[in-house]
Amino acid sequence: MELIRLSNFKLAYSDKVLLKNVNINVQYDQKIGLIGNNGVGKTSFLIILRGEKDLATVSGNIIKNCKLIMVPQIISYSEKSGGEQ
């Protein structure tokens, strides 16, 4: 069963393109992960997949047959992620 499908997905902030021409098909029972340096857009990508508004420019097709839940990062109050900085 298909849970998420992205076709020709693009994510950008102003003139900085974070993702371009992404095509992903996530099936039930698959395990996936997002890997990348701090501040490259992993959390923004998940926020957009959840359907929440963001300052990013998004294009392409998103089909979701599931509900996404994000678990917040555990950081000390003195530390900030790259995206938060």
C-alpha cells in the first residue's frame, strides 16, 4: 500500500533551492530516514509533508494516504539546530 508519493517535488526558500525534481514512493512497512547536515531543510520538508504552512516555495505533486506525526528534537535550551540559528 502506498503511503506517500512525491512527483517532481521542489522545495525552495527565496532563491535557495533545497530539493529539486524529487520523486519518492513510500510503501507500507518501509523504513526510511532523512539524513543531512543541520539547516539543510529536513524539518521544513516534514512540516510541508504534514500539510502545515511554511515560508518555503513548494511545487510538484504530494499524495498522502497516511497521517504524519513529528517527534520534537530533544536539545538543551542553550543549543539550537542549524535551522533554528
